[in-house]
Amino acid sequence: MAHIVMADDGIVFDGRTLDERPLGGAETSFIEMANALAARGHDVHVYNKCQQAVTHRGVHWHPLAEGLPEAADLYIANRGDKLIRQVPRAKKTIFWIHNPAGYLLKWRYQWKLALRRPVIVFSGASHAGTYPSWAFDGGREIVLYGLTDLFCHAQHRDPPPPRVVFTSNPLRSLDWLLDIWEAKIHPAVPHAELHIFAGMATYGAAGQAKAGKMGPVLERAAALADKGVILRGPVPKTQLVGELAQARLLMYRGDIGETFCSAVAEAQAMGVPTVLEDIACMKERLIQGQTGYVTQGAEDFANRSLQLLTDDALWSTQHQACLEQQRSWRWEHAAREFERIAGW
């Protein structure tokens, strides 16, 4: 058993939050990694902005105000520059990032990375490519996010009605998608529905800060109710599983800020084909022509979406390919990669 310390200084959450309400990808991944490492027998202590100390699924959660320990077998600092130099006598330090790495080029990061030299962990090839070769590090590794077991038990099903889901941040081209829906999808398939599982609640207090930008997009979605658009709001993972089990297609343009995109990975694991654009990491999440399509431009995006909404044989083939090929990498495998980086 190794003593592992993990730290995050972002929004308020603890291990229970994932079961209680929707969370963003970085927070979800942080919790899942802590749980997976604990499940593998390690003594895992998390220090973050949780409101009180709690032990959940074998992980010990502590408020940051308690102060981090001096030593650990492995220290995992999550995102923030103020965490890089904590736990100074850790035998191995990982700096785990979740956004495009350009922000690490700020001096407040670079001098700390130069002194500490942690291994920087990226979530994919395109993500790693956002950090230039000359910048400081103590090694660079790619560890894909794992899949939560909840999403990996779907069975083969018959082609469902044309029910589309959107499960990402509404600021990530939902307005673009609504344009396509209104102009192309609804006129061709009038009985199709677009269920939008998105909103400010996913991002806690940070979501309220973005309300001014999100609001108009969500209001437009609500105004398209007569065209099959249904604004559902964000839901916990336990509920999202049931929603994906009824979906026929996930339509998502993608965003330059995506470094992994759990929304697509979860849908694929549930057997839901996906249509994307070739932006950032998006093409890493599906198998082109087998589990969905990476498209070029709005016209191509609309045409591929209509194919999957109307062609039952095509949908069934891609649905089966998703189930067979897109859910083998779990959080246990990602945790093993962190163990490898630690030298165990």
C-alpha cells in the first residue's frame, strides 16, 4: 500500500458529489482517479475545497485549510500553480492538467515547474501537443481518462426513435448546433427530438459566473420547443446512463478547449454513435465511419447526422461497433498508469 496525496484548489466538491449532482470533466476525473487508486489498495488522501473531512469509497477527503503533509509516496497536484510545490518530500510528483496547456507558459507556472520538475500528465495526443517542447517539466506522459463502470454495461438494442442528445457545456457551440437543427435536421425529420443536458449547475459557483454568456444560448434552445428541442438541464451520471440508453445519436461540434471529452466517450461506451467536427481531440474519441463520423463543416455534419437518424441498418452496425470497441479502458487502467509513472 502506497501513501498517495492528491490536491485540487478549484471548486467545492468531495467524493460524494459525483453521486449527488452533475460535475465538470476535470472534477469527475479527479474523483474517479482517487476512487480507483483506493480500490487498488492505496491509502489515498485528498486535500481540496471540500467543506468538511469525509471518507467515501475508501478515499479520505480533507479541507485544504488542514494543510497538506510534507511527504508522500506519490503526490498528484491537480491543475493549480499554487499546488505544484506542496508536499515537498514526495517521492514522486505528478502535475495533472485538463485544459490546453498554453496557460502553463505563464511565469507563475514555469518557475515552479522548473524547480519542482513534476511529470506532467496529459489526457491525449492532441492535448500533449499544446505544450511546447522547450517548456519546463520533469517528464511528459499521456494517460487517457477512464470510463466509469456505469457506462459500460449497455446491451445491444433495436434502433430507437430519432432522439438526439447534447451533454456538454452550452458555450461549446450549442448555438451552432441549434442553427443546424433548425435549418436541416428538424425539416428533414420533424419528429426528431434534441434533448439538451446542459446548464450552469455543472460548474458550481463558476457556472454562475458564466450565466451571462450561457443564458442567451439556453434561452434560444428553450424557444425551439416547437421544433423538438427539449432543454433538460444537467443531470448526475446515474441519471445520464438511463438517458443515453434511450438516445440514438450524440451531436457535438467539439471545441478547441476540449482535451479529452468525456461526453463523447460516455456516449460511445453506451452504444450511441456520435457526429463531431475535426476540432482538437475530437477525432481521438471515435472510430471514423465505424462508431460515428468526424465531419468537415455544417453541411457534412448535418448530412451524417441525418444518415444515422434515418438509416436503421447503419445505426445498428455502428451501435454494435461502439459496444464492442469503445469501452475497454476503465479508471482501473488509468490508475495503473499512474502507478507506472510512480515507478511501482
